[in-house]
Amino acid sequence: MNELFPLEEGEPVQAEVYTDGGCEPNPGPGGWAAIIRLGEREWVLYGSDLNTTNNRMELQAAIAALALLERSVGRCQVELYTDSQYLRQGITEWIDLWIRKGWRTNDREPVKNQDLWRALHQLTQAHEVAWHWLEGHAGHPFNERADQLATQARRLGRSTRQPAQSPAGGRPAENLSAVEVCLRAAGRGSTQPGVWAAVLRSGDNTRDLSGTEQGATTNALLIRAAAQALRALTRPCRVTVYSDAEYLIKGASQWIRGWQARGWQTKDGKPVANRADWEALLEAAGQHNVTWQIVTDETAPPDMERAAQVASEALEELAGRLD
């Protein structure tokens, strides 16, 4: 039984999804957005890509929405609304032919955007999806909101080299409180507990967080530290996350989009390590506008040293409990 929605076994959740995506110019910088409605509950996702196409952004919006429903809710009956005939016709009319032909068109050419079509097709097996076309810019309130969010995502992504929102989407940055998060972690092997630490700063106010995990790698601990720090914030914020770990920063800001598109597989076709932790981080980051910043000893903010101290103290306390 789903913990968020206590329904009878086998009864799917009813969801409405509104998606949009686009580029300016096409191809070029793009943005996508999705609005998910489950009764009175609403999730808003958006993201960007510096070099993409209109069609890829339309596909990415649908993928992100269905993937979030799959991992957070389970099987759903989804009414999905899009103003893209490419998306609607592709998934309802063309895709079966492409699959029969080995992902080639009638002209024997490889299907464009095949990576995203494969990911979308896989997600449609997890839900019952009805695809609806809406005329764009015709005054439908949720379609208009999705368009505005996608435009904001595109402009935000184009204005900075660093990703300015979480890979799951997040919220627009305007009028949000600024928070800095510095992370440290120390793993002790597959059979020993490890520790993580986070220092959160908003202006002159700071908060220290730490935790211990049994048998977790340093990489897994860092992902969990980031998720816990984001969950600790009581309202949506504009968050900059600092770490000296390339795995966390590049994973959260770059690699995760490809993992999702490939159904949580690496480019080599292997399962993504720490998938459950990455999915938890995606959900936590979706409540905020997150920038992921890698640092060195020379560029690290002062709170990185504080995070290392908190981690060291947590490790000493853990060692004392184990003695």
C-alpha cells in the first residue's frame, strides 16, 4: 500500500499532468516544465538544457512528471495534457511502429530522440496514461503556467554556467531566501558505520546537522547529507550546495538527467549506483531552487571547515559508542 496515499491494494492514484517545453532559438538553450495535480496536492517541476531542441524539451517534461509519480506514488491513472502534437502522436501512434522496426522510421532512418522515447515508453508501462492535446497559448491556466515555467527555466539556465535549479526541477528563484549548505562525509567501509555532516547558513544564522549510516560509502553518505539538509528547510529557498566531491556535484547537476532518460542506467547499460538515494535527493531538491557548486581548498567557503569539524565530532562520538 502506498504510504502517501493509503488506497486499497491495486487501486491507482488519479493524477493530472500539464507539460510544456521549448527552445529559443531551436536548437539552442531550452527549458521544460510539468505541473502534477493529485487532488489538492500539487508538484511543480522544471529544468533546462543549454543545447537542445523543442522536441527534446517536450519529451523531458513528460518523462520527469511520470518518473516522479512512479517513485513517489506508484502506479497512477494519468491524464496528461500537452500542446505538442509531436509528443502526443509519437507516444500514441508512432512508437509501436518504431519498436517493431528496431527504432527506425519507415525510411529506415534512426528515430530522432530515441533515448528519450525509450525512457518515456518504459514509464508509460508503469502507469495508465491518457494523452490529451491542448492548443498552446489559448488561455488554459495550467498550460499557460507550464509555458511560463519552461520559459523561466530556459532563461535561468542560459544566464549562468552553473545549473541554477535542481535536476528534478525546483522552483523559480525570485523572492526566495538564500541558503548556503556545506557538506562533508566519511565512510568506513561496507560493514562499518560512516558519518555525514552539513552546515546550513542563512545570513548570520547557522545550523549544524549530522548523522550516521551503517555500511554506506562516502558517495552515498554525501547524497544523503544533501537530501537531509534540503529537507531541514521549512520553506522553499534558493540554495547553493557546496562540496569538494565531483560525484555529488556533477551527479546532481549533470549526470542525473541522462540516468533518468536511460531508465536509471549508465551509458554502459549498468544500473546506477545509489539509485534510491539519488531519487530521494531529487524529491528533496524539487522543493527548492538549487545550485550545485564544486569547491577546492582555495575556493571553499569558511563553513566547509565547520562541516569537517562537525563530521569529525560525529565520528568521535560514534567511535565512543562502539568502544
